Amino acid sequence: MKIIISSLLLILLFNFSNSYQKLYINFVPYESSDCSGNPSGVGYGGLVDTCFTFDNSRNWLFKYLEQDDSITFTKYNNRGGVTELCEIKSMPTQTASVGDCISGKDLIFNSFYQQPGSQEIYYQVQVGKGEPFIAPNTYVVSHNYGSDCNDSDIILYETFSNQTQVYISIFGSVYEFYCLDGTPMTMACANDGSDCSNPQDQSISCDPTSPFFNTTSVSPDTSSSDSLYSFNTYCY
Ligand SMILES: *[C@@H]1O[C@H](CO)[C@@H](O)[C@H](O)[C@H]1NC(C)=O
Ligand SMILES: *[C@@H]1O[C@H](CO)[C@@H](O)[C@H](O)[C@H]1NC(C)=O
Ligand SMILES: CC(=O)N[C@H]1CO[C@H](CO)[C@@H](O)[C@@H]1O
């Protein structure tokens, strides 16, 4: 009996610490203003209570408010340094309830990406408990804490719905992102999104990368070297 009780306790503790530790806020992209249909476009997400950047030109801090199942998100100045803090706000903190569909018009997470054409984007706010909230068949680029991607915590990520086209300003071209039998692929396209060609396998298994965030919680520890961070491209 004692054994059964203690293993039950262990499971409870395990579940508790799991759900308590890792909460991800997800901005799931849609083309419709009520976020109906399938996700479409580029989505963004990251760990709560962690200061991070998608584009090295602004920082974000996401928080989850459990009592009313809502989130806050705040944009901060980025100083261009290796270790970034979320200190100087560059917009007032915004609030949304989980499940809300919000306009993406003034919400630029990654300034290197533009949707070709004038398609408006909307985001549904979702919370992932223990792991990111990502739709199947989605191309994912993640930044992780830990040099072994099989055993590391995702800190922030971008998602590309199948066949999403994005104009990437630093490359001056439109790219199509897709998943082919579980392999993340891109094709280069003409600037109007036609004539895509030159398929490239983009699978990256765990490249070490420089630090790109500062965590506001005690763990993970931020006084670490580059080798503790990694970058991964895969199909979910
Ligand atoms: C991660 O897991 C994959 C699949 O299970 C395996 O092929 C790969 O070698 C693992 N990588 C490391 C660094 O352990
Ligand atoms: C994603 O797009 C690729 C390229 O057009 C296509 O071959 C594949 O079947 C699509 N995957 C799904 C799940 O629709
Ligand atoms: C170690 C470290 O630099 N921690 C900082 C992370 O960011 C928060 C909020 O911006 C600061 O309060 C911490 O001092």
C-alpha cells in the first residue's frame, strides 16, 4: 500500500512540476478575422516570463495569468547586444484572453518577414502547457536552451503553415515553406510568389547558436556559454 501511495505521489508531483514549469504562449496565424479554418501563415511562440527576440530589433515578454486564463505581451527595446533585457517598453502591455482572435496588423514579431500581397493576418492566442501549441504538418524553427535538441527546452519558435510564402527582406526574395513527408523544405519564388523552384532540404539537427534571450526566472541559468543554446528546423 505504501508503495502505491508513494508512486501516486510521484506521478502527481511530476505532473504538477511539468505543467507548472513550461508554459508557452502561441500566436497561431489565420487569414480570417474570426480565426476559422486552418492556420495559415507565419506563427510565433515562446516561453512565458522569458525575454527573447525573433529578429534582434525588438524584445518580447509573454506572461500567462492563470486566474482569468489570459495572457499579456509586451514589446521592449532591443539594444543589439548578446544578452538582452526586457527593460525599456516600446509599447504598452497588451492583454488577450486565451482563444481570442486578434489582428496582426500592428503586431510585428519578425521584421525580416513580409507576407507577399496584401493579405491581412490574424492570430489566435493559445497556451501550450508543457510544450508549444503547434498544428500538425507545420514547418518549425525553434531556439532551444540546451545543446542536445532531443533533451532541451524550446524557448521561442516560428511556425510556417504548409506552403506559406514569405518575402524575406535580407535575402530580397520570396520563399515558400513546406513539409514533404516530414522534411522541412523551401523553394525560392519570383517576387509575386509564382514560379517557385529549387527545392532545398532545410533540416537542421541542432546547430549551436549564440544566446538570444534572458530568462527572468531562476531556471534556466543565464550565465552560460554559447554551447548551451541550439537551433532546430523540423516538421511537426
Ligand atoms: C536525437 O534523436 C534522433 C532520433 O531518435 C537520433 O537519430 C539522434 O541521433 C539523436 N541525437 C542526439 C544528439 O542524441
Ligand atoms: C505540403 O505541401 C507540399 C508541397 O506542395 C505537398 O507536397 C504536401 O502534400 C503538403 N502537405 C500536406 C499535409 O498537405
Ligand atoms: C541574469 C539577468 O540578466 N537577468 C535579467 C533578465 O531580465 C530581467 C527582466 O528584464 C531582469 O530583471 C534580470 O535581471
